[in-house]
Amino acid sequence: MRVPGSVLALFAAICIFCTACGCLGPSPPPDDGGEGITPVNEAEPQGPRTLTGALADLDLLLAEGRLNLTNTTLHQVLGTGVDLDGRASAWILGLRDGEEVRWLTFGISGWKEVKLAAPLPEDEILFDEILLPEDLLAERGGVLAPALERAGADTVDIALAREVYTVTVRSDTGMERFSFRADTGEVIG
């Protein structure tokens, strides 16, 4: 399966943006409604986390009332620096809130909301109908480990949209991409 260049460019831009923001610390919310970052927690710095662990932190923020996701739907999940145990240096959730697109990032500084004018796929993601990233990577580690070895890498990037996981192994000499059905983990193509 071929991933459009605009999706990869968006993914790269968000990853760079999140990395820079984690290093610079929280910034104040934008006062003009423009693009910017809004911290939603002041948690201790985080290490690599599975999506399940990051979502547990998000649930805590929701329970404490520090973030409101009422009536939002999940349409995209991106992970960067993900090891085969499913622990990522950063997770990004693409949400739809009515007609508004919202992006949440989880990294070293915890959860932040990022205002970014970027499109989302139409299909909603329902976690109870798919494998979580850590489960997919555990199940398909035998397929991915040789690619990681060839690339001299120990992490991958992962994207979930339209019921398909796309796992990318990057190296200095190129990249190798794998696609899997999100519900079964079956290799596509």
C-alpha cells in the first residue's frame, strides 16, 4: 500500500514540531485562536510509553477535568520512535470535534494540545475493534525485526488511519514500509 507523500510530510512536520516543543517546555495558550500549543498537564517528564500507558494518562486528565474531549472522535494515531515492545518517544492523536480538527501529542512533557491546520481521514478509529500498536508490533515482530536489523535501527514510526497500520523503518540509506490490517494484524500487499 502506498502512503501519499502529503501524509508522510504531515507526519514528519508533526514529529519535528512535537520534539521541538518538548525540548522548549510548555508555551502559553494562543490568545488569538491561531496555531499554537496548549499544555494540558504538568506531569513529570515521561520516558517512552505504550499507547495504552499514554491513554491511561489522558484518561486521568479527563477525569480531573483538565481536558475536555466530549463529542470528539479519533481519526488518526501516529507514533514516532516506537520500539518493538510498542513504547514510543511520542504519540499523536488526530481528533475531530464537530467540524474542528484537534491534535493531541504525548511526549517527554506529557499531553499537549496542538492547533494545526492539517486534514484528517474520514474514518473513525474504535480501539475496541482493532489491535493496539503494542499488540500489533508484538504479533508482527518477526516480520519487522529483520528490516530493523538491515536498517541498523531499533525503532519504527507507526501510523493508524483508515483501518490500516503503516509501519516505517528508516535508515540513512532509505526506508522500508509495511502495512497491516488494524483489526487482525494481517500483512497487506
